[in-house]
Amino acid sequence: MPALKQRISEAARGLRAFLSSGIGSTRAGRTQVSERGNSTESNSIRPENIVWVFGNAKTGSTWLAFMMEEIKAHTVWREPYVGELFGRLYYNWVGERHFQTEHFILGGPQKESWLKSMRSFVLSEANVRFPEAANGGYLVIKEPNGSIGAPLLMEALPESRMIFLIRDPRDVVASRLDSAKKGSYLYERRVKEGGGRTAMFDIEADTLVESAATRYLQNIGNVREAYEAHKGHKVFVRYEDLRPNTLESMKRIYSTLGIAVDEGELARAVEKHSWEAIPKEEKGEGKFRRKAKPGGWQEDLTPEQAEVVRRITAPLLKEFYPYQGQSESSSERLPLDRR
């Protein structure tokens, strides 16, 4: 947690520098934000060509992004954590009393103003980092770990498109537990290669289970809120449907989002990134690509751990996963896809 707070603090300093650079500091500046935020210039990324992928870690978002990146004129922005930057502060870190004052940067009474700043911030950074997505290209923003901020981001960029990707929370937690074991791909990356936080590898499994389930509840709950409120193009996708019927699911995603795509190109992308195409030595326990087996949690979690996840995520399980074996499709249980 301290490391996460430090990263968010650093991002916040960057945001403050952006906002104090003359953009938004005066009334004229705010007009400038609005104009830049709309990205009407021909060499800018169009807000309506941004596709957000929200959900939770371990839901298959990396796999989905790999396939989408194969499509012509598609660029993927991987894990900007912009939703974490704004969402964690907005939803978790401030008391109600301070929230209602003019002093809190994301205060309720000033929401219209700071949503414009958020919009400008996202579009400005997108254009600087991914100029190849301008002039009609699509920018896919893979943001599972920033999904807490999905309602804010979709409100700031209402023209953009949205993918709500969900997976059984018990499988999500099982995958999380596997990656937190010593000797896993994540352990190698963070400990042996010195690439990040290491405290998680010393946390008891049952504690991790509760923490992962709690985070899932908030992330998916916020994504659902954003999905219901969004009036533009959006599509709901279950990993359990995407895994066995990948090509048909991808066709449905693009059709519902209103994005034309060559079916042959889509088929090649699906085949290239299929589970069967992954070399045997690159998948399995402890690997980034572990199991790809819906319902595999029944082999991975103890009855006690499964019960903890069930208890914490009960409202979501009841809505999206009422069938224990996941043999039933719930793609129609959230009948809010829009074209």
C-alpha cells in the first residue's frame, strides 16, 4: 500500500504540473481546456475512438488487448492507472465533510469543473504518448487496475466506448493467489529482477483472498455503475463466454461497439493469441498464462477460501454467476449493450 500511495502521489504531482502550466488556471485557460479536451483537430485522437476496457485484474484483459492490438489502426495503452489516480482519491480517501467543501480538489460542488480538467488530462497524455492513434485510429485503454475510477472517466469522456469485462471472482482470486506464490512469474519479476513491490509474497493466503475479493467487489461494482450510466457504445463480456467462443465473441464486441473490422483480420488475431498457440513451457502453474479454465477455482481454492469470496462478492455472484458450474451463459443478464 505505501508503494501504491507513492505512485499515486507522483502521478498527482504530474497532474498538478499539467493543470498549473497555464491550462485551466484562468477563465480563458478553462476555455482552452474545453477546446483541447474536445480534440477536434485533425491530428488528435478522437474521444469517440477511445475504447476503455474495465473490469478487474485477472479477467483476461491482457489477452483481449493483444487480440485488439492486431487489428489495423488499433493502438493499446496498457495500464495508465488514471482511474486509480482519480478513483481511489474520490471514492476512498476523503471524509464526507471535506468532500463537500471547495478545498478538496475533487469536491462534489466543483465536479463539472474538474471533470473538464480530467478529460483534458487524459486526452493530452494520450495524444503525446500515442500520436499513431490520431487521424481516425482507435486507442484501446486497458485499465482493469484503474476500474475504481470508471464512473468518473466515462462521465468525463462520454463519447468514448466501453467494454465491461467480467470473470468469476473465485477464478480471479485463485489466479491472484497463484501469482502471489514465491517462484511465480510475478515473484521472479519483482524479487529476483527488482521490478516492484515484494510484501505480497509474505502475506498469508487467506488474507490475500479477502483482500482480492474486496477489491474485486469495489472494482466491478464501480464498472457496473459506469456501464449503466453510459449512453454511448458499450458491450458486456464474460470471460466464460470469450474463452470457448472467442471469434464469435470478438465479432459481437466490435459489432456492438460500432467499429467496422475485417473478419479475416479478426480471425487471424484470435488464432494468433489462442490458448492453443501458446508454447507449453509458457503456460501453467506459476506462469502469467496459467490455466484459462472457467471454474478452475474449484481445484485451486479451499472450501473456506471459496466461502470467503462468495460471502464478500455475493451480490455480484448472484447477478452474474448464479450457476455454480458456469455452464449457463449470462451474457444477456446485463441487457444494456448499445450500438
